[in-house]
Amino acid sequence: MSQYRNLNINQEEFLVKCWEVINTWTIKNESYSYLQWELEREMKFISKILNDRVYDLFYDSDRLNSLGNLYRYLKKEI
């Protein structure tokens, strides 16, 4: 069984939304960090996943879950 998973449409749409929210927040606040997240690093990670269209179930899943938390926090702040 492979540890790599292909992105489905819902995951791709969510990552695009995350990228847009993070980008909007950084432009409005001129800051590349929020709480424990380094936003520029998170945006690069999202871009990598979207470009590859695949993620590693064991190494990337925690970070992807963390993006969900970041998305919810920034959505409230915007």
C-alpha cells in the first residue's frame, strides 16, 4: 500500500482557499507570521502540494490538518 495519496477535488479547493486567505492576511497585515505559523513557509507548502497533486499520508497529513486550523483562525481575523 502506497503512503502517497492523490488530491481530490475537495482537497484541492480547500488548499486554494487556504492559500487565498493566507495571502489576503499577509497583504492586509504586512506580516509573514501568525501565532506559531510561518505563513510564507505554509504558502510554499500549499503550492508544492498543488503542483505535485499528491501528498505523503504519513509526513504531510499533520501539516495539512494544521492548515485547517490556520485557515479557521485567519478567516476570523479577516
